[in-house]
Amino acid sequence: MALRFIDQNPSGIANSDRRVIRSHVMRGKNAGKQRQSTKTQKSVAELKRLSNASGAGYVMPRQVLWGDLSLTTFPQELDSKSMALIHRWFFDISDALFPPQFCTKFDIIKSIWVDFILADEAYFHSTLAICASYVGFFERKPAMSSKALHHLSQAYALVNIKLSGPFSVSDMAIAAVVSLAIYQQVHRQLATGLVHLHGLYRMIQLRGGIVRLMQENRSLALKPLRLDAELAMQNGTAPLFRGDEVPVNPVLCDPDVSSGQFPSAAPWMPSILLDLFNFSRLLNGVERKQRMRLDPLDYTETMVSLLYRLVEVSPLQQGSIQRGGLYGDVTSLAMLAFMTTLLPEYTREGSNCPLVSDRLGSAMEDLCLTAEESLESDPSFLLWILFISGISVLNLKSHHWLSPLISDTCDKLELNNWAVIQQQLSQFPWIFALHEAPGQRLWKDVRKSS
């Protein structure tokens, strides 16, 4: 690079001269470095303008092409700690929602959720509030962090503005309210979560209903559906969306999957128990590489469909009567307990579904006291109920009867080691990748206590 001297004007260095000087300095500073192209990056204001112009049928103008969130421009500048929170939340929750042993890789960077964070400040702040809470729970912090409260207050203010505007039922508005409901779910503020859910329901109805939203944006529609089913299970309320509105994914209609039969099934056993068995058989085949991994949204849709069918007839709702009497109640609650092992744990404090835990524990105690003959009629099925309950929503410390009952049932079946117990359990819904390790730990604890 040839040297060039700049003559100073008598009045001082002009603006044009300063530009030349800066240009020379930066050429030397950046010599030999690759320059990052900025053509694919748009300002947040431009993203908002394009998203608002698209109305309810929101389509992002571009995808995030980077493999790292640190190269992304957010609606607000993030410090390194906040960036780490987003990384941890996104990649942890991605594996929890779409287990890599069952699902093909879900590229969170190219998902609509990262797009929403870039384009919408309300969703950005609500996500950061969830991230801070999630990490706080895992680090055993006793109180809600000031960072989470700051982002939550910002999110509420921005959502209120959004809901009073012309795009109050847009995809981004629905996503922002969903994230607020998830925040309340994380903090076990279920009554507030239900208020948000009712608002979501009205928004989706104004969009033409959940079926239409599923057609327009399947990824987004599955969020309120899953939230509805989970809150129904946690509150003991009826779900807002009807189960017949949730499409049954073809994964359960596959003849290779649906041909399963229980070795010993009582006539009164509900048909959904066979579907749970088929689903667990499918996941076991995927994990053992006997079948192709599932599409993440297909996996989620099947999960949501099963949850809806269970909560709609569960004894969690007042006045619900199960076929099979008390034994039917226990069976229904045990199936819900089975489903909790497939749901993400937002916290590490106690059961993810305390209502299921309370009702199942009480029903099991009543069954032990009043229906001894029922317990002896099908000990292999009872063993599955005991183990699936013990690795999900019940524990030996709080339910002292659980350990001796497991021990007595194993004695009746002449099962004295984990290998034969596991073989017995696999005749019912049992997912090896999720249930084998906690099941074996439960058996060891039972042996120690006895």
C-alpha cells in the first residue's frame, strides 16, 4: 500500500480528511483478516417492518444461517451472561422436547423460535425471563432473579401494546403469550398460566381455530396444544381445545407399530393402554436403531394426542368415573404418570405434576386397603403400575407402603433380580432409554429397605 501524505488545511483537518485517515488506519489494522459479510443481516427495525406487513400469516423474510447465536443481532444488546442463558435454555430444552435418542436433530438455530426472538421484543424478553428462571432452578437459587423480573416486566408491557394493536392475533402475538404462560408454568403459578391460556384460546379462535393454525403454522400450534394438555393435567381441569381437534399422527397408525398385543390384558383395560404400549415399542425400536428416528414435530404431535386422550377421561377431574372402579382409577393415573416421564422437567424441585402424585398415591392406598383380591388378580400389571409410579411421581420416602408392596409383588411373581423384573415390565408400556436406569435404582432401594 503506497503512502499518501495528507496536507492539513489552515482551518484544521476537514471531515473528508478524517475519513481518509481512518481508512488508512483500518487497512493496516485489518490486513490479512477475513471480513464478515453483513449482507444477510437486517436491522431489528427492518425485521419488524417486514413481519408487521405480513399480518397474521407471518413469514420470516430470511432464515438465520449461522451455527452460533453469538453472531446474531438481538433486539437488545446482550452481555455474555445473558447470551449464555439463551444458549443453555435453547439447547437444553431442545433435547428435552425432542430427545435425540428418538428424534432426528432439531435445528433450533433455524427454527421459528429464533426468528421470533430476532423479530419481536416481547418474545425476546419473555424468553430471557424463562432462561434466567430455568438456570436459577438448576443452580438451586432460592429466589427469583432480578434479571428474570426485569425481562418479565418488559415482556408484559410489550405484549399489552401488541394485543391492543392491529396484529393482536399474529403468529408473534400468539408466541409471546405462549411464552408468558410457560413462564408461569415454570414457577408453578398455574392459576396465572390458565389466565394466559384462556387468552390464547380466544386469540386462536379469532384466527379461525386450532385446526387452521395447525395448517398454517404447525410448529407454533403445537405449543398452545401441549400447554393446554399439561395445564389440564397439573390443575385437574378439562382442556380448552377438544381432543378431536388434535390430529392423530400416522406414527401410531403404522401397522408394524399397532400390531402389538398384551401377553395378559384384562378385558376392561382401556384401549389407550395398548396405544401407550405401541408408542413405547416404537421408541424402543428407534433407540435400538431398528427403525428410523422420528421427525420432532411428529413425535410431539403423537405425545400431545396421547395426553389429550388421557386427561379428557382422567379421574383428576371431579365426577369422572373410570371403568374398572378403583383399579380403573389407578390404571388411568398410572398412564398419566407414564406420560410425565416424557415431559420436560422445568424444575428439579419435587414432582412435575403434584396433582397426579397426590391422586395416584391416595388411589393406591385405597386399593391396598379395600381391594386385596384385585391386587392378586393381575400381579404382573400391578408390578408395572408400581414401578412406573415409583420412577415418575411417587417416591419411597413419602409413600412408605410402596417399597413393601413392590417387594411382595415380586415375591408373588418369583422375580428376584433386575433382569427378570425388566423383562416382566417390558410386557407393558416401558421405554428402556428413559425407564431402565431409574427403574433399576428403584429396585436397589427396595432391596435395601427390605
